[in-house]
Amino acid sequence: MMYAVLHPPNFFAQAAVHQRPELRKRPFVVLDGEAPTEMVFAANKAACSLGVEIAMTRLQVEAFTGVVVLRRVIEHELAAHASLHHVACMFSPRIELVEDRPGTYALDIRGMDLLYGDAGQLADKLRRSAMAAGFLVNVAVAENFHAAVSVACGRTGVSVVPPGCEAHAIGELPLATLRLLPEHEATFAAWGIRTCAELAALSETDLIARFGQGGKKLHSLACGTWPHLMFPMEPSFEASLVERMELDFPVEELERLLFLLSRMTTALLERVRSKARAIAALRVVLRLDGEVQHERTVRPALPLQDTPTLLKLIQLDLETHPPSAAIVGLELRAQSAMPYRAQHGLFLPQAPEPGRLEVMLARMRKLLGDQRVGSPELTDDHRPNAFRVVPFEPSPPRQSERPSLSTPLALRVFRPPQMVGVTLANHAPVRVFWSGAGYVVREAAGPVKVGGLWWSEGHWCREEWDVRLENSGAERLCRIAFDPRARCWYVQGTYD
């Protein structure tokens, strides 16, 4: 086995500044707890150099000039974990989260030298990828899991421990890197044991007599020989497709958010492209002033990998459905899918690009409204020409058990209907005068009396006949109807 451990020092401070990169060179602290008993939960190096300490109260922190005070946000820490997990997934399929080390991931890099070079080259590439994602990390490579964790938490930069040299590598590290229990720390402090090498020099038998089986584990940890059974994390790619951003002050104009939305969308696209996938849906959650959320979902017709197109769709959708208050926070949640691939013929006309067509439809929805752009769908109603507009979605192919040998007739409806003259015999049409020509009715089926909305002023009714007309050897199959209210006949349409 060969492990590479990725450890971000001061993880909680880095998670907070990851959402606000402008604070990287300024002193800041992260407060946790309920007011007025808030206490310092994390602080960056610049704040600690001014004298800020963990567990200080807000009142004590406010006495320092120039220190920015932030609130702890669990969502920011989850987003930081997702970013680091995404970086780790680029280098190994077997990853374990070190539970007692926030933000620390252990990678099984056995066999990865064929892709990334030797252990030193892989560690350098892993650290550069994490720094490109906005995190300052330490990377250590060793054959022993716990030795790699201790070296990553105790040394800065990249460290490669040769096989069999684990005890020497962690010997100079303080005992705090082993995460001892408070009672063990007090005991070793009384004995004058300060480093791992001094602990490893003690007799294992004497440690077992003093601490029980816990003494054996402490001695093995100090020597870098304690075994570990790796429990790889289950892949959760969709859970990492989340980007969050908190604003310093409320924003009312959507145009001012396009820069932030562009950066967040680009970050999501980089993650899905690394898995050879595309974005099929993008949910935009705007946290408004007054703890109100405004949610919209942008769902392109086809999965996209184009940042400008997705950004334009988000902008047009938010302009069509604007939020009701000022915006204080942003969140993007993406849903991935396989990218769209199409093979066009050499001699076929080029079809419109799906992204441009989707942007054009979004512009039309902004101008005309959602209920006026889409695909017509017949409603369950007897009223003629009754339909509604729904978002376009291709219907799945129908699977029939027995193939049909007959071709159904299609009625071509005339809009507006064409007025005709009809001669009746025994209350049935026998001759039809249409467009200056007279037709003899050879066959007739009807009448079919239809009507609706009789309870309102818009009530309607008619009598429909399907007739076969003949004139000088030419035949036409059509549908005629009689309107009792207007006392007139008209041709509703012809059958193909």
C-alpha cells in the first residue's frame, strides 16, 4: 500500500475565506455560538499574529483594530469539503476521509505512477491542484496510513517518506500530531516526553503496563507501524455539484450578480467536464433579505457544456421571474447527464444549434410569458380547438404489441371555417354547394351533436356530419357542421 494524505491546515478558516477570497491577506476570525456568547472558533495566521486566540469572545476580538469578524456557516464548510473531495477524486478512485482531521483526505495511490509519475511528482501535482481550487494544503506520501497523516499535519509542503523510514520521518514531530487523550498528554508532559521519537524510545512493555492496550497503539503510532484498514468513501459526484456564495451587502440589480454567477457556473462545468459529463439542469437559489428564498430551475432541452449559454439562460429566467427583495446569498445546484452527441449527414441542411435555440426560446418567454411559448397540447374538452401550451418535451416512442396495417385519417381543419350551402332530405344533407361548385353526397354519417359551456355566455353547440362528396368523378371526404345559433352550414375540414 502507498498513501498520499491531503491536509489543509486551519481548515475552518480556509473554508470561510474560500467564499471571500478578498480576505486572504487580511486578519479575520470566525465566530461560533449564539449571541452574546459568541467565541472565536477559527482565526487565520494574520489575526493570530496580532494576538487573537481561540475561544476569545466577540468583545475581546473587537478590541483589535482591522480584524474582520465572520460568522461560522456550515454550508461553507460542506462546500470546501466538496471541493477538496473533487480534487482528491482526480488522482485516485479510493479515498478515505480522516474523521478526526477536518478537511483531510487519504488517497490510495497504488498503481497511479503510470498516470502521474513517481510519488514525489504525484504529490506535487496533487498540491498544485488543491491550490488552484483555492486551498493551501500539505501533502505527505508514505506506506503507513497514520505516518502519512502525521507527517502531512506536522510538516509544510510536500513530504515523501521512503519505505521503512516512517519512524525517522515522524520522530521530530511533537506529540500533539498523534492526537492524544488529555490524560495521556498530562502524563507524558510529566515524564518530559515531547516528541514522537522520545515516545518511540520507551519500552512497549512498560507502556502497556501503564496504559493497557492504548499504550501499545501509542507506541506503534510513534514508530509508524500501526496498521490501518482503509474504508473508501462511496462516490457521490452529484453531491459535489454545489456552489454557494455569501454577499457582503444586499444587491437588488441582477446585472451586478452576473460576474459571480459566471464564476460559479464555470466551477460547476469544470467538475462535470472532468467526468466527461454535461449540465442537464441548474437550480438557482437566491437567499433574499428577510430570510426568504427565491428558487428557479433552468433546464435546457439538451445537456450543455457551454458557460455563456447557461449564464444567459439563468439571466433571462431571473429577468422573467425577478426576486421580490434584495439578494444576500447565492447557491447553484447542478444535475449532470451525458453530453449530447449528434452525427449529421454531409448533404443535410445544418440544424439550429441547441444552445442558441434555447436562448431564443428564453427570450421569447421573457417577452411573451411562459404560457405563450412551448408545444401545443390538446385538453380533455369537447370545445373545438381546445389546447394549452406546455414546455416542449419529446414524447417517448409508443410500443404497440401488434403493428397496425391501416393508416388513420387526418382531418385538415380550416381556419376560419368555409361557409357552404346544403340541401336536406329527411333531415340529412344530399347536396353541398361549395366554392361555386355543386357536390352530390354519396355517403353521410351523422349527425353528431356536440356542445359545451351551456352554463355560461360562451356556450356553443353544433351538429357534425362526415360526408363523401362527388362532382364529375372527383371525390372529397370532409366534415361539415350546422350551427343552430347562426343558422348556417360550414366545412370544418377535409380528410387526407
